[in-house]
Amino acid sequence: MTKIRFIHFADLHVGMENYGRLDPATGVNGRVLDFLRRFDELIDYGLERDVDLVIFTGDAFKTRNPTPTYQRAFARRVKRLTDADVPVILLVGNHDLPTMTQRASSVDIFSTLDVPNVIVGRDERMHTIETKHGPIQVATVPYPVRQRLLAHDEYRGLSIEALDQALREIVTENIQALKETLDPDIPAVLAAHLSVSGAVYGSERSVMVGRDAVIFKSALADPAWDYVALGHVHRHQSINEDAHPPVVYAGSLERIDFGEEKESKGFCWVELIRGDASWTFVEARARPFVTVRVDVRESASPLMTLEQAIAAQDLKGAVVRLIVRMKADQEPLVRDREVRALLSDAYFVGGINRQIERENRVRLGHLSPEEMTDRALLAKYLETRDVEPERAGRLLECAESIFAGE
């Protein structure tokens, strides 16, 4: 049998502008262009290898109301695929959903216009798709919305926990129902935008809308499927180990913030026939995020120490944050302008964090300040400031009239 080859990717989040500035040539934030370039990279990879199908498992945009400019940029890239006779499945993720269920999602325009070779997965449904190398079945499971339950009387008044349990049961039942419609002779993929038990979360926690109902892995890891394509969690991972079927989060194509600094970003290249699937994670050229940590507390020349530490890092084109540990008296020696000059190779300076070590307060022994006289407190203060004994004595004498209330 001829293997069907497809790309699985997710969580594009077009519109993410963190750590970017306006690109004068396009009028678009530079970080938005990063995300779009990763999409271009994926498309180039697929077209060069005669890909049969592209499955996008949700969250096309950062917000549910993307600008027309961002919608146009996304649509142009989808068109590149469809013009090459590559079917594209666009699953609806939580960031694509409108606030009211009656309204259109941010990707519904493709189905409204009946764009050839584009399938929008807004509901639980089985799709049989003809590709260049034969048919494939793809079951779409979009992000489950708790608010839809509230339209039914039996769910009103339930706690959040009870609603989440009900939602988990409904999603599980729907997946089971989809499985029972499978043609046993055609390769089958389950595509879902969900939080699944056993997954390791990343920085998507900072961009998610609302709270999730977690679906048990056992509801997905069914050998009736040849591959389970997941979106929603930004960290790439396989959560069914080496068992069949592979249950894989593709992860996001670009880094969102420093919480994803060490994570590889990319997409999955999958080859499958009925009963067997092989897949490879293809790492994208995501923009690097680099944290530089420097301790200058024991340095006689803090700026020079900073310069040496920064020079040892490859910061070209990176989003950088600098964390400097220093003593209080060193703070004036590390001026912001000079530090930023040292970071000139960076694409964007995400922050300069000075961790100042202050002198510990003088211990008062077994006494608390409330138990000490005003004179005793002043004497202890002058002692900590290394005031000469003779001058301290004169200051204490002058303070007596204040203590006496004169």
C-alpha cells in the first residue's frame, strides 16, 4: 500500500506581538512576521516532499477577533497549499472561538466561501478525504466549550468541577461514536484540540482563554486510530510512548515567551497506512530566546564583567533578557544605556533585571525595636553607619531635646 504523507502542526497564534517592534517594510509587528515565516517554512517543506495533506489542530490566531491584515496573511498561506492540490484541515481551537456560540469562528470564512480543498473542523465529524496517494479518514474534535452545556437545563447551576466532568464525558462519548463510523480499510487520524491527561504544559498557560476540561489519554489512545494529532499544548511531546497509535502534540511553531526558551519548535511529518504510522518531528528555525545571568557582586569593574559575560553568548537575532546580581553600591556603575549598548546584537531586549543585594538590617539581639528607647535605637543606627564615636556622641546629645519633646 502507498503511504499517505501529511504534516501535523498547531498553535500558530498569528498576532502574537510580544518582544517585537513594527517592521517598516510591511507595517506589521516583527514578531508576527516570525510566526508567519515559520508557516512559510512548513509549507516549503511539505511542497518540496509532495505532501498529501496538512492537518492544523487549532489556534490560528492569538485572539478570536484577528485583524483583516492577519486574516489575509493566514489565508494567503493556506492558498499556497490548496493551489498545489493539497487538502488542508483547519481545526477550531479555543483562540479561534467566538464569545457567543452563534457567531462565526475566525476560520469559518473558509467554509462559508466553500474554499476548495479546505475543511473547517468546527464540530465532531468524520471526514473522508481523497489525496494524491489515496483516501484518508480524519475525525475532527474542536476545543470543547463549557458554555454550550449551559444552554441545557440539566447543566444549569452545576459547579465548574461538575461541568468539567460532564464535558469530559461528552467529548469521550463523541470520540467513541466517531470511532464506530470508521471504515476499517482506510487510514484513520483523530485530530483534536484538547488538554489531555499526562501532557506537560508550557507557556500556553499564559495565553489560554479560560480553564480546560482535561480528557483522559485512554479516550484517545485507541488502536482504531492510526495517528492522533493534538493541538493546544505548546510543548511538543508524544504522550503514548512507543505504543500504537502515536498520540502527539505538535507544539507551537514559534516561542511565545521565555518560558519556552529551551523548547524545540516545529511540526510533525507523518507517513501512514492502515494499521501503522511513522512520524518525525521537524524542528523549525524559531527565533532564539536567551537569558543571560551575571553575578557582579565580587567584581571591581561590574560593567567589564557584564561585557565579558555577554560577549560569551550568541545573541545575534535573539530575544534577550539580562539578569544581573549586584550590590547596592554597584548600581550607579551599571547604567542602562551602557548595558543596552552591550546587547546591541540582540533582536529585542526583553528586560534588564537588576537583583540588588541590600545590606542586612542590624540584629537587635533579643530585643525588638518596641522594647528599645529612642536613644538606644539612634545609637544603634549610628553604629551601623560607622559614625565616629565622638561625632555620634554629639549627635545623641543634640537629639536629647527631640526625645524630650522640646
